Amino acid sequence: MEAVIFEEKFRQGTKQLNLNIFRGIASKKHIKAAIARGEDFYYMDSGYFGNFKNPANPKGKKWWQRIVKNELQKSKIETRPNDRWEALAGRDPRLQWRGWKKDGNKILVIVPSEKSCHYYEYSSKQWLQDTLSTIKKHTNMPIILRYKTSRPERQINSIYKQLDEGIFATVAFNSIAAMESIAYGIPAFVSVSCAASPLASGDLTQITTPHYPEPAKVYAHCCNLAYGQFTETEMLNGTAWRLLNYEPSYKK
């Protein structure tokens, strides 16, 4: 039901009836069909930032939905203004850059869902097995597994809380947690194209020497991602459509 509601609100704001709009990875068949036909599509899912409890969102409501044109996450850095990111960071101190944290001694592995892996023709079980095997060949650091639990549980045990528990690097398949980790100052490794790709490493043999991109590059991508997630109001009033398609007529 949630998927249908968000799709319809975005569609209403576009004033176009024939768009391919899909929410959630369960839409795999329809997404692949649109790609095969050579048609544009808009993918919707939970936002990149701002849905955990914070001073401006004390109940941790899912205010933000990401909308991406022709991919599942924005995987390239595009130059965007900083106003939307600064508004997010101003409401949540955890989004304010504090520098790279290099004193951790544990590896955090984000265990992917089977649905997420299936889209890319992977097995979650096999990915986890291969990932743990590779990490253990190159470091003796303890490995912490983070599974996707219910939303209320994730609000209590947020990714930020776990990152504060001595994490040296985060390893994910394509989880948004990898980008959250980088923005929080902890490097990440990812397996397939995702929001963290421009800033993360894909080579787990380098687990003890992760990639630390320039802070300016991290900031630029955070600004970019902030221009790729929207509230329900922004979907309905056309702001999301205009920002996604770089139309200059929107009002900040």
C-alpha cells in the first residue's frame, strides 16, 4: 500500500500519466522490462538521510523518499547547491562532518536482504559467505554483523549508534548504510553500484587500507543526494519532478 501511495503522489506532481514509476525492489520485473524497452523509469525507495530519530523528527518518521531516474540509487556525483543538505545537517548533528575516524578496531558488515541481492542475480547467503571469507584472509579485526530488523528496532539501534562502537570500516552489498557510514566519517566497501560507490572501495583485499576520499568530495555527494530525496509535499507540488529534471523554475 505504501508503494502505491508514494507512486501516485509523485505521479500527480509530475502531471504526466505515462511515466514508469516504481517503488521498492519488488518491482524488479517491471524495472527490467522498462530497461529492455529502452524507456526511462523513476525508482522510489526510502531516503538517503533524515529518517532516523533526530531533533526535527523525534519519532523517526519516514519523511524522506529517494527518487532516482534510471537507477536504484544516485551512483554519480553531480554538482548541486548545498541548501538542502545544510538544512538536513542543521536538524541532525550526526550529519555534520567531523573528519575521518581512524581509531576503530572492528569491521561492520551490513547483511543484505535476499530481495536486494536477487535484483543483481546474487544470493545473500553466498555474498555473506564470500565477504566474510575475504575479510578474514586480510585482517583479524572482529566482525560485527548488522541484519535488517524492524523499523522500530532500527530506530533504537540506529546505524549511528553502531558506528560509534569502535567501527573501523563498513562493508555492504549496496545498502544506504554504506553512504551513512562515509558521511559519518567511517570508510566503506560496496559490491555493486549504489549511492556510496563514488566514495567507497570495491576491493575487500584492501580492508585494512580503505579509501578515504577528500572531505570536499564527500560533502559534494551529500549535497547531490539531498537533491534526490523528497517529502510527500514536494512530490505533490511538483518540486521533486523539477529538481530531478533540473528545471530552474522551482522555488526554494
